[in-house]
Amino acid sequence: MPVVIIGFNHRSTSIDIREKLASTVSEQSNIMSVLMRESLVSGCMVLSTCNRLELVCSCDDSNKILVRLADLKNIYLTVLQSSVYVYKDYAAFKHLLRVSSGLDSMLLGETQIFGQIKSAYGLAESLGFLGAELSQVIPHIFFLAKQVRSNTNISSSPVSLAYSIVSLAKSIFNLEQKKVMLLGSGEIITKIITYFVEQGFQEIIIANRTFAKADALAKKYNVKAISLSEMQSYLPEVDIVISAVASPLPIIGKGLVERVVSVKKKAITLYVDLGVPRNIEPEVKGLSGVYLYNIDNLQDIINKGLKNRQQAAINAEAMVDVEVEKFYNRYCTLGSLSIVRDFRRQIELVRDEVMQNSLQALHQGQDATYVLQESLRQLTNKILHRPTVSIRKAIIAQRDDLLALTKDFFNL
């Protein structure tokens, strides 16, 4: 069966529809179970993220799957039809490789999607829903995606605020052993914490003037909340401080940081000031054991990273084209080899049947010469029966192309 991708992403589908399509692990399992049980696919995998839902299937009719998905998600079919994209075989392989490599992401080159695809594959595999085609195709796509990422550096340069801060922190610390304090609870901090909770920090603390806002955000991400008035007592305990507070004056002065440095002695602290006006006095930068970056410094990192990724993306797209072409040709060859294998097996079954009849006749005492002649006649008739019928049909249908191919095939 062809490999088909039926999908919806941030480019093709509005957020209100993507919200309805978003599927938990149990919902993904149910979608796969229904498609397999109703024989709409011979194998399938469901990828569900905040920006996309994609059904990767071995199937003959993508329309039937779309109809079933509309039923399962309680969405009008016409709504899904207006934003769905469908890729088949070569186009499906290329799309899956681009997604795995981060080339199709909202954040160019992001790495999270690769782990999400591997998780989707693992779920389908554990439930026995992959089927022969996907079990062969997807692991090789993973291999190629790793090649693209490592050979083009598509993911190495930061292009978002949160990513640039983490990249900066990684150049200084081992993140697993570090504590972070986020000052504020607005949009910037919300975006940062969404990314930070996946980085393996030892602890994340949110401080805000209104404790209730900090507490609500902290509970959502299972981190600690404090009031901004408690910030000073926690500063000696943390390794990274990120501030995005609306304040006309700095909330962290040089004197405060000097006291923190005296307590921490030689320990290093990274301060990231995202406030405009600035939240941290610029003089802090000159203190021993202190790294201070502001929004302008980070924007330079982001702009440089974006430029690097865009160049890397050009190289990555070229590599994807080459590798998909090679893989698709190999995949088609493997399909052709299965035809050869099936043809040989069919002839061998005929041979074994005739041989078994001949041996039985010999055991019954029939003349060996007669048995040999009869077995050869039966073998010849059985092997030639189907080709002869097909040739006669081609003659009646005036299929000169098939007749010419037959002559070439049998060297007539």
C-alpha cells in the first residue's frame, strides 16, 4: 500500500481547529485502533503537537480516513477538507523528513519535534499498529533526519528568546544542577517557562508582585512560586535570574548583587534583564562572578542565529532532496524485489505440488517413466496456464504494449 500523510498544521489550519484536533495519547491510540479495526489502513501512526496533527498511514483511500477523523473529532468534514494536506509516497517521505529535521516547524530548526515523532512512533509500535511499510520507512527517516541536523547545523543557532537564553546558560553551566528564578508573570515569562520546564533544571522559581499570578503560573507548570518581596532572600540560592518586570526603576541594584556575590563567593550567576526600562543596574556587569545580558544582547544572538539557521536551512533542503530521492528509489526497488520473491514462491509451490503427486504415484508402484513424463506435463501446464490466459486477454483487448512486453520478457 502507498504511504500517505493526512495532516493539518499551523500554516494550513486555524488555531481553533487545531485545538479541536489536538489529541491526547489515549485519543491517538483510539484513532489508530479505529482505523486498523475498520481496515481503512494496514498501518498508521498519529503525530499530535500544539502546531500539527498528522496521520501517517499505509492506505489506499485517504478520503475515507478523513471522513472517519471528522466523526471521531466531531468536526464537520467540510471544515477539515478546507485545510487538510495529503502527501503520498515520495512527497510523504519528503514531508516527514522535513518535519523531523525541523524544516517545517514554526521555529525553524527546533529540536522538540524530533522527540515528538519518535514518541508517536513508539506508541504505534507498542500497540502493533505500524504495519510493514511504516516499520520500514520511519526508522530510516529518523536516520536521515539525524544526518540532516548534524551535517547542516540547522538546530545549533538560537532563534527565540527562550532558546537563546538556554543556549547562553548551557555555555556557562550544566543545567541539570542549576536553579532558575524568573521575575514577572507576563507574556515573556510565560513563553520562557514553557520552554524551560523541558530543560531539566534542578528548580524553577517564579516571583511576582501579585503572588496569586505567580502561584497560578507555577501550578500550571509544577514549579515554585514566591512573592517579589521574597526575591532578595532567594538570590543567593539561584544560578540564573531572568527578569521581565514592568518597573520604572531597577529592582536589582549593584549593592544587592554585591551582597549576593559575598555569600556565594566564587559561584557564578547569570543575570538576564528583559525589562524595558531595565530591571537590573548595568553596573552589575562589572562584578566578579556575574554575567549580565540585556534584551539588546540577546537580540543580537537571535538575529545571528536566525541568519545562520536560514543558511543552514538552504543546505538542509538540498540535502533532503538528495536523500529522499535515494531512499525513494531504494524503497521502490524493494517493492519490485517483493514481486520477484512472490513470483518465485508461486512457481515453487506449483513445483512442490507436482513433486508430491509424483512421489505418491511412485510409492503406489506406477511406472517411473510414465510418472516422470506426467509430472513434467503437469508442471508445464500449471506454470503456463496464467501467462497464457493473460496473453489471450491482451490479444482480445488489442494491448500491443503488453504483447510487446511479453515478447521481450520471454525473448520470443
